[in-house]
Amino acid sequence: MLHELYIRWTMPTVALLASLVSACATLPGETPYPREIAGHILTVRENGKPQSIASLMRRENIPGGVNCEDADTQPSVLHAVEEPDDIDDDLSCVDLDPVAAIAAGLREHLQARPADTHVLLFVHGGLNNRRGSFQRAVELLRKSDGPSDSYYPIFVNWRSALLSSYWDHLSLVRQGEENRSAKFWSPLFLATDLARAIVGAPQSWVVQGKHAYDSKRKKELFEQPVARPGTQPVVNVADAGYDYGCESSRWNAKAQGAWWLATSAAKLVTTPAVVEIGRASWDIMLRRTQTLFWTTDSLQPGDGGDHDRGALKALLDELEQLQRATPFKITLVGHSMGAIVANRMLAEAPSLVYQRIVHMASADSVQNTFDLTFNYLRSQAGESTAFYSLMLHGHNENREVSAWGLAPSGSLLAWIDNMFTTPPTSRSRTAGRWSNMRRFVSQIPESVKSRTYFTLYARDVQGHPLQHGEFDDCRFWTDAFWNGAPPEPGDN
């Protein structure tokens, strides 16, 4: 009884705090989803196992399921799993094996267009819920001038919502392992988090105060760099006169500053809570970037060495086999924490050949970018790969407004650097902020400098990404967006 009362009071409270922090996701409108989209979307559960499109639609109460009676007659390469347990009698739906569906769809595409097949692999970032990321992928698939025009798009969706991450921290994960008795101790963990927020409030105020001071007074750290198109690596400053299709926020630079002052008192209360909830949730989100490759079953003690592949690892294995049989191009795009996943993909499937790797506001560290991205570019598989790192204007990074200004100022990357982690060195800070990466540009290996591009967008121009969560609302699959320049004739 006490545990039920605890859940009734705790979950709404955490949900309210989640609404303050969850600024990275957008939720498109509802539409029915036909069966064929299963060949383009991989949804991965918290445990690393794939979730079928049909079960996702049932769980989220999304219309447009698959009719089991018509499964054999539909003109599709997607294969239904004929297991009785996979059929929902009430909705007459059938579950599909997501990895097999994607592999089958790509195989058919390769047979039809072997010479010009180009795969777009997109991994979204943190603070995205399952429903929103699924609907956004469907909208992009159906977009008349979307990525399907030039690519065979594959969207990798994973559970990165704040609420579910913090709830796993409270009730499931203990010291890196799942513990089914953890839920009974969750009130103690919640009380401890609240106590830490109170005791640590002065420290969080100092850290955020320094962040505010630096962003206001040390302008040289955050001003737009001078474009260096002829240098190596290339530093692009996006053309302020071109619209990159972004759904930009309405906060202009002056409004950001004025609202920051007006909400300063509220930040004294919310900042300590965001710090503690954010740290705990960040750890769980990082755990989930790992279970994409190896399931939680393989991470538990006493498993006898039976390491189960995660859904994304299984997909990469399929792509490796297909690319060996019929070479095709791949562009890998990771937004925010999706760049962490993208870097791990390079390590888990080092023989896959990518034409481009694109990090949009990367939440991975500078160190990992050197150890994983640049090392891949030096490998045989990556010897012709181009790398793009796309970034917000420095002032937008530092003054981003979340939750109507009630949450601490700054983008998610600023929160990671200042609140969610304690970087031991400046190389441990996020690579998606120019104020961090600029210090290490000269250390990029000579052999990859000519294939490395940094692009920074305008401070206060509609059609440019002005907030961290807006990158995947832009035309992120185009050369123009990566290079920060209007498209040349014949570009995507």
C-alpha cells in the first residue's frame, strides 16, 4: 500500500520535472502507419532488444496496424512472424522482426537499384520519447522532399526519455546491474537525490553562476569564428541568407537575455533539482547507448558468457554482409547523444564503409571523437570518409531557454559539461561545442584534416538551428546543411 502511494505521488512529480528538462524532442501529429515503414525504422527497447512496429503501435495506441488476414497478400518484402504468441487477436495485428524487415527492404532496394543505393542511418539524441521519435521518423519518410528522395533511410530509435531514465535509476538499476528488488528501495533513493539537491545547491549555483558570467563577459570564447574554407580542417560559417529548413525557435538574442534576468530567481530553485535528476538520468541514458549493442541479458553476472547481440549490433552485422555482397554508400548521422551511438557503431562494426559521418551537436567527448571518429578515418575502411561536425552559435549554446526560462540556461551540451558530469580534463567535455573543440583542432591527425569539416550556424536567423533540439527539424540529410552553404546544382 505504501509503495503504491509512493508511486502515485512520485511519478507525477518526476513527470513535472521532466517537462522542465525535456527540450530535445518534438512531437509531430498523429497519422496512421502502413506496414511498409517497418523496413526503415528500428526501435530498440531499454534492454537492447528490438520492438516490432506492430507492438509499438499497440502499446502507444497508435492507429494503422497490420491486418493479419492480409499479411500474405500485401505486396511487401517484409516477413511476418507466424508465431501464435505474436498475434494480437483483439487488433488482428502481426509482429514483424524489425532487423529482418530492414535487411529485406534494403536487399530489395539493392536488387532494383544496385548502382546508386545510398543508405542514410540516423540516430536521434537524448530526451526523446518512444512515441515522438517514431512519429517524427514516419513524417520524414512521408515528406515529399524528405530523405527518401535521395536515400534508403534507416531511423534508429532508442529509449532516451528523461522520465523513463530517471525511473530506471530509482527502481531498476543498481551499480550497473538490473535488480528486481530495487523498486522497494526507490523511496530511499529518491529521498537521497532530494537531499543531495538541497545540500549541493550552493555548488550548483556557483557552477551555473560561472557559466552565466563566462557567457556574458568572455565573449571571445563564444563568438562565431572566422570562416576558413581553404584551410584544413575546414571551418564553415553557415550562410545567414539561406534557409536550411529548420523550425527555428522564436527566441531572439535580446529576448533571451531579458528573460534570463527575469527568471533568475526561479533558477535558484530548479537548478539543484535539474542537476541531481539530470546526473542520474544521464547515467541511465549512457547505459542504454551500450545496450543498443549488447542486451542487458549479456551484461548480467552469471550468464555463462552467452552474449546476446543488441538490436543495433544485429543491424550492423546485416549491413556488413549486404555491403560485402553489393557495395553501397552509407551516410551516418548522429544528433546529440546519437553521436555517442554513432561513435560506438564505428567500434562495433569497423569494416563498414561510410561515405560521410555527420555529428550534429555531438554530446560525445572530445576524447572519444579523437579515439573513435578520427581513428576510424585513419583506418582502411574510413580512408575516404568525410567527417562533419555541426554546431550551434556559441551564444545560443549558452543562453538557450528551456521550460519558459524556469530551467537553467544553456543547451543540453552546456548542461552535460556543467551539471550532469564532472569532466576530469577539457578533453572530456562535449565535442559539439565550438568553445570546447576549438582548442584541439590543431591536434587532429594530418591524414584526416582534409576530410574534416566544422560548420557553425547563425545566432539569430530563422531557418537555422537556434536551439539544441532543432537539428533534426532541419534538412539534416543535405550537403547544403552540412556545409552551411546554398546547394550547388545537382546536390541532394
